Amino acid sequence: MVSFNRKTLFGLIVLVAGFMVAMASVESLEQSVINHISQSQPQAVLDVQALPIAAQFRVNNRVIKLEVARTIQERRIGLMNRPRIDPDRGMGFAVSPPRDVEIWMKQMRFPIDIIFLRNGRIKAIQLEALPCQTKVCPTYQAGTPIDQVIELAAGQANNLDLKVGDLLTITQIQDPIQAAPLK
């Protein structure tokens, strides 16, 4: 059996308490760094991306070409900081597994129409989602699981006569075309 005198026991308690305080400080510092990065990162994202046109859909004798955001970073940037998107263009996002996603308009410079799809069928349309002007941005969602999102220039959903329940056949382009540089 191990026996400790009061002085040794007190020292051991102080050592353990000090260790616990140090670990809590490290965790707190680590969380502060993570919070700082996650809060400052969206502010620091000033990149404007032009992704390859990798898909398209045809509706009412018009072809809409889609840049497809495939990676997490491409999806995070999306259409941020662009001056506009042409009426015959859009950006597509795959959602896997299907779920109800939230789209926000942080660092957007123009309004867009957001089309939410499941198995090619339009489940919801958000017309003219406005750029975020506040620190906390509103989000837009379908309210039901979806597997694709298409962002179009504001007004295009009406111009194309898109309606909830419509079926869009999105086809992949075999040899993606690099999008023109943005000006």
C-alpha cells in the first residue's frame, strides 16, 4: 500500500490542478484560433472563381450552361464577388447524400434565383435571393431533401418559365469548357 504524507499529497493535488488548468487553457486557445479562422475566413475570401462549364440543361428551346462546383472550396466560394452571371449561365452544386441544404448570399454582388432539385424534379424555387448586407446572413432552403442546386441570374427562373414540379434533365458535358475570365 502506498502512503503519502500531507505535504506530498498537497503537492500532487497542486500538480494535477495545474495540469488541468493548463489543458483547459490550451483547449480554450485552440478553440479561439478555430473561431477566429472560421469567422475571418469568409471575410478573407476575395477570390472570384470561373469554373469549367461541365453540365447543361435545355428548357423552352434555350440551353443553360452550368459551371459545376465539385469541391468544398468551390462550393464555399460559389458565385461570391462576381460582378454578375450571364442569363444563359448558372452554377450547379451536387448534394450527396440528399438533404435540406441552406444557401446564403454572403459576399454576393447581385441577386440570384435558386432552384432546388431532387432526381431532376424542381422541389422549390427561391426567386431573387438578395445579396447579404448584414453580419448574419439569411439562408434559403427547400424545406425538403434535395440532391442538386442550380443558381441562375435573378429573373431567369421566370424567364425560363420554371415551376415547382418541372423535370430538368441536366446533362454532363464530356469535355468541360473553361469558363471565360470574369471582368
